[in-house]
Amino acid sequence: MQKNGLSNRNRERKVGLWVFGISLFFFLSFFLAPFLLPTGTIPDLGARANALDYATEDGQFSNGNTPESLRHVHEDGSIHLHEPFAWTELDPYTGFIYMFGDINCHNKHERSWSINDNQMPVCTRDVGIFFGLAIGGLVYSRYGYNRWTVRDSCLSLLPDSWLEGIYRKNRRTLAWIGMGSLLCLPLIIDGFTQLLTGYESNNFTRPLTGAPFGFGIAILTAAAYSARPNLFSNASEVILPANAKFALAAEEE
């Protein structure tokens, strides 16, 4: 019997490995795609997040290829015009990866790394986020348990001995929110400090602050797909720290 009261944790392992595998595929592809392309294929990019800006060289989905977007002013005052770029002109694999980056990332070149003189499909913060997603999925596949609710399934990553006081005092929600906030805090501090002050983050701190955020998202996602009350006969079968039990509220007469 597992520590949650079930005979196995096959679902938790499978869900965690799916999160790990998908995230690892994208994480590695962010490095592999620019490496596989001929040198200098991808120019300096920079458009909008959550929008298609580099699907074509002109037309509705080419906001990144407007004359204003292609015009780059260097620190010395010189002006350089970049060549237009469209991921639909690439091979299916690299085109798919750059399409993913186009949809999900702002693609700002000053916040991105280059490999083989090709800008990567996403910024450095997204690289960190996907690294965290992969690690989070792997960790959940090994240590996560279905404990009826998403909240308790997230908390199952911690040793039961650490959770005894939390369950005795029924502070599970507070602990769950606290853990999530702690993982988001580096990204929040970095982002809002840039917004409210003259501080400018760099390509070393961005992935470091993105990784904990990605880790938290992976744990939440894996727990959401692992928490299945139907695998228990009733709520009292769930084994919780400190011998706690789920109690259903009595209906008012």
C-alpha cells in the first residue's frame, strides 16, 4: 500500500513523465532548432507575445516584419535594417519550434540567446521556465501522490513528517498557497522591479527566476491530472499526515 492508501501510483508516475517529456522536448528544441539551421538564418527578432508576428513576410501575420520592426538602432546611433523572417519558410521541425516561440514569447533579441548566429525561438526567461517544467514533472513522477484534491496532491511531495503540524491545524490551504507563492516570488520580484524602477534584468537572472515558476506550474499541472477521487471508495480511505481524515460537511436539515 502506498502512503496515500492506494495500491499503486501508476497514474502519478505517468502524468509526471508526460509533463517531463513534453517540457524536455521543448527545452532541448529551443537549443537544437537554431543549431540545426544554417548560420545566420534567424535575424534579431522582437515583436509581441501571444500573437503570430513571423508567420509570413507580409500580410496579416507579419507584424514583426514591418519596416519599423526591422529597423534597429545600435548604441552608437547607427541604423541597421534586418532581413524579414518567416518560420513558414523553415523545415517542419524548426518551423514548428519557431512557431511555438512566435505564439508564446515576445522574441525580444536583447532578452534572448543566439546559437550558430541564430536567435533562439524564446527568451531566456522562457528557457528557464521550461527547464523548471521538466524538473517539476520528473520530481512529481517520483514523489507525487493522488490525495483526492489538487491541493493535497501538491503537498504530497513533502515528507509526511513535515506536514503533521499543518494537517493537525488544518492549514493545508495556507501551506499550499505559501509554497506556490514562494516559487513565483523570484519572477514577480524581478518583473515588478523592472516595471517600477530603472533596474533592468539580464540574461543570467531571467532563467534563474523563470525556473522556480516553471517548477511550480509543473507540480500544479501534474497534481491536477493526478488527483482522482474516483480511485478511492470514499474520502475516509485517503491516508493523510498526522492520521488526519477528510470529513464531509453534514447537510443542514
